[in-house]
Amino acid sequence: MTSASNTPHLILKPGLRGVLFPFKEVLEYRDLLHILALRDVKLRYRQTAVGVVWVLLQPLIGAWLFAFVFGRVAKLPTGDDRIPYFIFSYAGLLIWNAFIQILQKSSESLVSNSGLVSKIYFPRVVLPLSTVLGVLIDFAIGAVVLALLMAIYGIAPSVSLLFMPVALLMAILLALGIGLWAAALNVSYRDVRYVVPVFAQFLLWASPVAYASSNIPASAQWFVALNPMVGILESFRWAVLGIPVANWSLVVVSAVASVLLFVIGSAIFQRHERRFADVI
């Protein structure tokens, strides 16, 4: 008769995971990532009368208002006399909307999918990542409009256009870095969902979306260096419109800050992931 001490036991242990980002698990669950991303896109545009139209109108109306206030009334320069203020502000809003939409959607992704989080296992980071596809579709639609506007105003793209994906990648990493951190906090503190839109409004006016960074007084340049969106916006406009970058060191700072904040946000998310299902 076999004693209880000799009975084989099956011990289940969690697999090894990336300390900073679970690349292996995300790759294994790539089908789920694809399904969630397509679901968000379908839910956004299904049974909506002005879904795509609103994607077009929002930056156009915003660019017109910025052009009127800052270009016509305040008469601020764009940094390049050949670039109309309308296109200048539209390009800024194009990359800004991509950044802020990823930030807001990723910060809400866990709470809005609480049923999935509490019932089945999957790497939770898939939820914030799934928000990127829909935003990129909106960005692509806006980019087509920008190309048409450039053709109308006779602005030809240059070889600097090759840098546009780099600027977009910096914006995505920065948005996800902050969004992952906010998503982890939002599970325990639901008032985070109210803080993020307020933070977005403050950051909008602190970033050169409607104005060029060259218009910022020299006494406030130290403040500009603290905002990673400055280098992203300036480099994006240079890539698309050819507007000279006032300070390339700010672009380097933005690139480093985007990667660093993404790593920090992912590490915080990973650290708190095991308690999401219990708390949410």
C-alpha cells in the first residue's frame, strides 16, 4: 500500500514573465489582442450616423479655431512663412489626438472590461494595447485629409516624411506608458477616470499644439523641456510639413522620456496585475 507521503503531487506555478513587459505572453495571446482591437473598432463605428464624419470634423474644426485665435487674432508665427496656420494647427492636432485618445482609452480599458478581467485569465496588458488599432485608423483617416490639404496649398512633402513613423511611435509609447500606470490606479481608485481628462486639458495648453515652441519665452524654456510632447509635436511637424525644429535636443529628450515612461508604466502595471481580478 502506497503511503500518502509517496503519493505524487502536481504543483501549479505561474510561468516566468517579463519583469518589465510580457512580450512572450502577448505574442501567445495575439489572437485575443486582434479580436479585442477589432471589437473596439466595430463598436465605435457600428450604428453611428457620424462616426467617420466626426473623425474628420473634429480636427478640422479645432484647427480652424486655433488658426483664428492664434493665427488671425494673436498673429503668432508658425516657424515657416510658407505654412498656413490652419495646416500648422491641423498637423499638431493630428498627432495630439492620437496621443490623447490612446491615453484615455488605455486608462479606462481595465474597468470597462471588468467582466473579462474577473472571469478568465489572459495577460491584462492586452486590453490597453488593443486600444491602439482604432486610434491608428483614425490617425490614418486624418493623415489622408492632411495630405489633401497639403496638395491644395501646394506644400510638397520631403524626405523628412520618413521620420513621421518615429514621431508617431514616440507618441504611442508615451501614451501607453502613462495609460498603463493610470489603468492600474483606476482599478483601485475610480476617481482616476476624472483626473485623466483634466490632466489632458492642462497638457494640451502646455504643449505646442496650437502654437510653435519658438514662440515660448526664453524664461519658460525650462518648463518646455519637462514636457515630452514638445519634441514629439515639433518633430512630427518637421517630418510632415518641413517646419524647422527649434531645438533637436528636445526631440532626443522626448524619445528617451517616451521609452522610459513606457517601461515604468509597464513595470507598475505588471506589479499590480495579480490583484486586478480581486479588486475590480
